[in-house]
Amino acid sequence: MVLSARVVLGWAVNHVIRSAVPPLVPFIVQEFGFDSGEAAVLLSAFFQGYLLTQLPGGWAAQKWGAKAVAQLNLAGNTALLLLPMLAGRGVRALSLCLCLIGLCQGPLVPSVSVLQRNWLPNGPMRAWALTFVSMGGRLARLVAAGTGPLLADRFGWRVIAYLYGTLAAAFAVTFTVVASEQPALELSLATE
């Protein structure tokens, strides 16, 4: 149950970031005066990166462990979420930042699958555990879609990146310190 909660939170952090990006594009377009073609480039940049790392992410999770891939995912999201503020005023720099965030998020799904295989119980409780884990992404999408545009309208679009970047950093540090690859590792650490 403890790892399920960690996976739910990791899933939620990623989905908040993923769901917050598209609603921010109109604010960015308005601030920098981009045209509709440049807005389309910004909207598609994240998903271009995201699609490229799905299969390599699964391979990496099998080879080096799901925890390592999840740690890279969280660290990359945290660092890259703050880059759009530093990316200047060009659509190329902003779309590159969004594409890189997508590259970091792509491996999440395969690494979570490996963590679930290693951690979740077999038998009738597995279905409930899988439902619990997937709930994190669904709830996060609702939170991000509901609060992101409101906060951006009130405080500016940069506050979303700072807020979600800070939350992602806090979770990344916690995940790195307390998560292990398999239950046996965590149980042996707890008894030492």
C-alpha cells in the first residue's frame, strides 16, 4: 500500500504537469504575441517528445530498474518545468522546453508498469491496487485542468510552472529517499 501511494503521487505529479501545459499556451501566446501557427507548434511540442520515449522508457526500466527511470523522470520534470521562464521570448526555445518535458514524461508509463509488477499483490486485491494507482492521474488531471487556468489568469502563467515545479521537486526528493525497487529491498532496509 505504501508504494501504491508513492506511485499514485508520482503519477499525479506527472499528470498535473502534463495537464497544465495546454491551458497555459493561450497565456503564453498572448504575452509574447505569437500567431496561431506558433501556438500550434507550442501545443504539439510536448507530445512529440512524449511519444519518442515510451518504448525506450520500458527498455530502460527493465534494464536499470523502474526506480531509476522514475527518478530521472521526476528530476527532469522539475528542472525543465522551470526552463520556459528562462527560455527567452522565442517560440523555438519554448517549444524545445516543452518537448524536453515530454521526453522526460514518456518513460513514466513503462516504469510505473514495472513498479506495479514488482510491488502490487497478486490475487484478487491486485485489481483494487491497480485502480488505486490509476486514480492518481485522473484526480491530478481534474486539479490541473480546473486550477491551472484560474491561477494563470490571476497570477500569470509563470506561477503555474513555479508552483508545480516546486511540488514536483519536493516529491522527487521524497521518492528518491524512501522508494525502493522491490518490496524485499524496502522490508530489509526497515529491519536494519
